Amino acid sequence: MSKSKSELSITKRVLLDFVKFKTQNGHQFFASNEYIAKGLDLTQSTAKTFVNDLIRDGYLYKEIDKTGKRILSLTGKEYKPLFEDMRNLDKKILKEDRDCFERDNKYLNEQLKYETAQGKRLLTENTDLVLSNDKLTYRVQNLEKELATLKQRVSALENIFYSQGVTKEQLESMIK
């Protein structure tokens, strides 16, 4: 891979993008190192070093106009810009966000369908259990009534035996 695509620092690429952006529509880039340093949050000496490196490496061309101002321009040497088109950067990010939200929405809708079906199944199971519980409760109540009736009958039978002179021990022996 050439130096232009792999060895330029991010800051140098930002500087090249800055010059490219400022020289659109035929404008000249005559900013001082101080202006560049402020714009890119660098020291003035670092900005000077970067500009000189980019001139030496053939990315920038420097000329002096009639009034003595330095004018920088791109030489056309290829480099990998940080932003292909700064105007479309927001659109690209928004499109990616939209695509991500659409994927999330589709996933969440599928989850909602699954959870809704799961909820309906559990509701049906709960209804079945409640009905089954009601039936069991009714059956237990009937069995309790039958048991009470049987206890009364056994008690009545015991009283009949006792009234005939049968002792408790004799009754127990007969039951066995």
C-alpha cells in the first residue's frame, strides 16, 4: 500500500480535507499556521511541521502571491480522505441509524408476536387450571359432605350396638 493510503496520520488527513474543503469553488487557501493550529486544535509549531511535511511529501503545493501571502493548494496526489464528502456525512450516519432502527424494530415486532402468543398460551393454561381447580374444589367439598354423612352413620350404628349391650372392645373386635 502506498504512503498516501496508509502512513498519513489522521491529523494530516484532516488538514488535507480542510484545504480541500476551503478551496472548493475556486477559492484560495491562504490561512496562516496560526489559523490552521486553531482550526485543528494543534500548536502553531505542529501545524507548521505538518504543512511542511505535506509539501515535502507532495500533497500540498505552496506559492506566494504578490502581497507575500502563502497560498496552499492540493497537488492532486491521492490520499485516503477521512470524509469522502463532508456534505453527505450526516446523511450517511442518519441512513445507518435508520437501517439499524429498522432492524431493531423488525426484531422487536417478532419478539412482540412471540411474547403475545406465549401470553395467550399461558392465559389458556391458567384458565384450564382454574376450571380444573374449581372442579377439584367442588369434588373435595362433595367428598367432605359424604365423609360427614358416613361419620354420622357410623356413629348411629355404634349407638345401636352400644344400646344392645355391645362393649367398645367387642365392637373393635368385630370391625377387625
